[in-house]
Amino acid sequence: MSFSAPPGSQPTAVVTGGAGFLGSHLIDRLLAEGWRVIGIDNFLTGSERNIAHLEGRADYRFIKQDVSEPFTVDEPVHLVFHFASPASPIDYLQVPIETLLVGSHGTKNCLDLAHTKGATFLVASTSEVYGDPHVHPQTEEYWGNVNSIGPRSCYDEAKRVAEAYTMAYYRVHGVDTKIVRIFNTYGPRMRLEDGRVVPAFIGQALKGEPLTIFGDGSQTRSFCFVSDLIDGIYRLSQSSEHLPVNIGNPHEMTIKEFAEAILSIVDTPSKLEIHPLPADDPKQRKPDISKARRVLGWEPRVGFDEGIRQTIEYFLGVLGTQAKCRLR
Ligand code: UDP
């Protein structure tokens, strides 16, 4: 661990959004690395199920708190990860104001915590800051193509202002800040009903229902398995990099190809069903990860087939008897 905690004390990390998909995996990694961890969540989109396995651990504490409201932590803190936010298009379309607040006020509150405690700060930003990109694959230098008044703007602009706050605290207060731009990630602990394409298609295939393709399915995404993503984020937290770093898997596929891959892995009667394309849905997305390779010595290791099978196994467990189909 490159971070130096006061002698004799265990270094402590705060993870906001600690009951979420990424936050809970990040907590597991921090605990495995020897950190004491304080998870914070208000359960707007997080789930108690994601952190149930941590109950009773002496090196873990949970605080129920909306971080868009000012808050303090009554013990030393050395590292603050701000991961609280609705993150699926369906979620943030339902709670656009909460999404804007947690990206803006929430980020400021977490930066204030880091500043007061003398802690390092790392914010979860997103490939959505590139909007519907005109540069492909997306490099960190690209400024993006975001519609500031469209339905996705509550998330995109919240994350852009989160980055702006973070750079301002770095420049004005000298807080040791980091920004990760997270591309599409999948794995166990995603919510089956969060509307994102990975849980949607897997859930539909396991139930034998049609796979709902939005548009003609020619739009692309590049899916990263969660353990790879968390490894990149942990490395970034231990690095001296202050400017944004893309973390994601550059293995790009169309949504139709993704649907066909699910149908080839799950033994299901499901067919493809075309639905309207949501407004401002990015047509292509693929991270350029040269910087992560160079600065963090990181690259994804888990192949699509391995990662998607682990994810399907997880959803089989969640669905129980509702699952009518199995892995081939
Ligand atoms: N999508 C789809 N069917 C679904 C859910 C999503 O075709 O049931 C498409 C969506 O239009 C987008 C892509 O899959 O082009 C990824 O969507 P997701 O909501 O997972 O994340 P995004 O990358 O858009 O934030």
C-alpha cells in the first residue's frame, strides 16, 4: 500500500455508495488489502443484500446517510471514494434531481470530508462524460459531446460537475484527488431490474422472455468484468495521477452481438424483440486504455465468456425458481 497511515493505526477508507454494485465490490477489495472501511449509502439504488456478508466484521462499519446532505465521520479517514449515484439510465431518469444532487452537492460534501481529514479523494466518473462521442475510441483528452438538456443530462452533467469540483479542490486546496472514468461494467451484484442491458438480457434469457433490443442493435458498448474494474480503481487510488483515467475493457461489440452471445450461452427459447431507441443513446463506446496501461500498469484480464458465465450464475441464484432456463 503506497499510502502512509499514522504509525500503529489501520488506514481507513470511506466508500460512498457502499451498498451499490461497484461500491460493495470496492469495499471487499479494500478489506482484502488490509484497510478498515466505512461504507455509506442511503439505499436509493443500493441494496442491503450486497453488504450482508460484511456484517459483524471489526474492520467494517456502515453508516446510513444521504451524502448530498452535509455529513462528517467521527474518526480518522485516509481515503475517500465517492461512488454514490444512480448509474443506470432507467434509475437516473426516475430520480434526476437526486442524481444531480449527489454528483454536485454530494461530491462537494465528500471533497470537504477529504479536505478536513487530510485524505486522498477518488471520484467515480463515467464514460457518459463523453456523451454521444465523435472520437472513437474515447481518449481522456476528448471533451465529449453531451446534450445538456436531454434526458441523460442529469447524470452526464452531474458527473461532469463532479469532475470540475474535484479539479477545483485539487487546484485550490491541494487535496490529493483522482478521477476514474468508468466504462460499462458487469458482474455479480448488479440489480436484475436496473434496466441496464446486461441484467436485462440475462434476466430475459433465463426466464425465456424476448430480449428487448433498443433500436436496430447496431450501437456498440465494451463490457468490463467488475473484478478488473475494481483492480484498476484500486491501482489509481495508490497512484500519483490527478487527471482522469479511463478504466474499461476495449473489447467492443454491438448490442445485437451481445444479445446473440447471451442466446448462445443460455439454453433458452428467447428471441430478439426490437424496441424504440431511447433519446441520446450513445451510438458507440469503447475506451482507449493506453493511459491506464502506462500510468497504472493495468489492463483487463477476465475474458467475456468467463465473466458473463459468472454473472449468469449469480442471476440464476437471484432468480431461484423464476429461472426457467440454464447455462449451456
Ligand atoms: N439496451 C437495449 N435493451 C435493453 C437495455 C439497454 O438494447 O433492454 C441498449 C441501450 O439502448 C444502450 C445499450 O444497450 O445502447 C447499453 O445500455 P445500458 O442501459 O446498459 O447502459 P448505457 O451504456 O447506455 O449507459
